[in-house]
Amino acid sequence: MSLGITIVSHVPVYDTALIEGAYTAASLIQAGVGLDEIEAQLKPLTIKD
């Protein structure tokens, strides 16, 4: 019996505004967007370099 659990081996952390960054990333993941595009969308939300 499979529980549908996926193990993630890499969790990136971004210095972005918390709510806006989380909402943006979650929306893009739900839409099936790749990591490169997600990172491009998060770049303008970066609060420190």
C-alpha cells in the first residue's frame, strides 16, 4: 500500500518576503512549473543579496 509520500532530498531556502514568496512558490508548484522558472519569479521578491 502506497501512502503517496515523496521524500525531498534538497530544500532550497530563499531570502524573500515570507508570505509573498511562499504564495508565489506554492502557486507555481501547483501549476507544475519547473524550478528554474520558480527561481526567476522569486528573484524580484528577494529582500537581501
